[in-house]
Amino acid sequence: MSREDALPPPAATPAPRDGWAVALGALALLNAANAVWMLAAPEHWYHELPANVPAAGPFNAHFVRDIGCAFLVVAAAYGWAALRPAHRVPLVSLAALFLVAHAALHVIDSARGYLPAGHWHDDLALVYLPAVLSLVITAALWRRRDARA
């Protein structure tokens, strides 16, 4: 037996980690959690979400569930994008479309006085940040795709 035969075989090179898959998967889980909460317990979501939702108007279970469906679609788009790199740009772009439109509606409603002054602060983390993040991710994926073309 030669010395090489006595040595253990070299470890297989691990597959490179796909950072985009991890990030998009995390975004899918966060949006899915919000969607499930909205769909399963709309009144609890309305009163307990730390974004002062009651300032936007009276509780309407149907409306909360409608928006929950939209967040479920965002979660599905992010999840699919995490698993299918070839489809990331259009999927993330569609998620961004809803998130940016949702944020724009909040800006417009704040500017028109439909939301109390200072409500933008309540929306910062849960409305505006996801919209901006979705645009940054979309732009990065578009640039990456264009660089490979």
C-alpha cells in the first residue's frame, strides 16, 4: 500500500453559497409570516402590528385579508427567486412593484392628510424600508444580469 493510498480522500469542494438565495429566502419568510398573520388573524394584526394601523382607518377584516394576499404573492415571488436564479430579475421586480406602490400610497395618503402627521415614522421600518430594499435588490440583480449578457 502506497502512502497516498493510506491518506483519506480529499474533501469534496463545497458548492459555493448563493448569498442571493439566502437573502431572498429570508425576505420570503418575513413576507410569508406577515401574510399568514393578516390572513389568519386580521383583527390581531390590525391592533398589534407596531405600525399604528388603526390611524389609517377602521378595522375591515376583508381589506386586511386582501392585503395579506398581496404579501403572500410577494413572499412567493421572493421564495421562487431564491430557488430559481434564472428567474430572479422578473420575480424580484414584481415583488418590488407591489412594495413600492404600497409605500407610494402611504406617502400620498400622508401628504393628503389621510394619515396623522408623523405617521411616516410608524411606516419607516415596515413600509418604506422594504420598498427601498426591494428597489436596491432589483437594481443589483438587473446590473448583475446585464453584466453577464
